[in-house]
Amino acid sequence: SRSTIHLGEEGEKTAPFLASIIRPSLVAAWLVCNWFADRESTRDMTIKEAAEQVRDYVLRLIQQGLLPFPQALSLELIKNVLMALSTDMVDAPIRIHKRRKTAQVINKERIGSIQQRIGFLLSCSCTSVEAKLPQAKL
């Protein structure tokens, strides 16, 4: 079930602006989850290595014309998503070994669940701003 939120005149002006700020971060988080979900290996890798592999994956999507958010290429944004996925707030589907600076997937189902929730947020319309990304597996 979907709910409609009426924003009022000021909200109608502000919502697209806020969406343009938030959407790239949500897209980056969705893409990180998608990258982890598609991986066969769950071996430890450095956070830098994981972030660079995600960035390469995102770059391929941009080059193929499938992704209109170049902000999702940001290594810092990708690293922030990796760190967020290792927190208890999301029931930590990724374990970050701080001393070794490595990341390991420990719960692929949880990553899929988080990806679905992010996809839902991206699919919500905000006046004229629509996200097409989560509707198809990339």
C-alpha cells in the first residue's frame, strides 16, 4: 500500500532539490548492495579493494548508459556505504576488520533485504523526480 504525502507550495519547491541531494547516496548504497549480492566469493578484501571494485562496476553501468548518477563513482561515498553496512543499525551484513582494514560479507540475505528497502525508497516519487534503477536487476 502506498501513501500520498501532500507537500504544500514550499514543499513542492524544496522536495526536488532535496531528492537531488539524497538520491545519489541512495543509488550508491543500492549499487554496493547489488555488487555484494552478485559476488560469488565472500573472501576478505580490503575496504579500498572493495570500494575500487564497486567503483569499476558503477563506471561500467554509467558507460552503458544505465546509470545517470556519476556521483555514485565517489570512492568516499562507496566507503561510507561499506562502513554503514557494517553497523548494528542494519544488523551488519558485512564485517569490517578494523586492524586489517578488510571487509567480508557475512549475510547475503541481509544485503538483499537492505537493497530491497533502498529500492523502495528510490521508487517513491517526489513530485516529478522518479527513480528507475531498482525496477530491473542490473
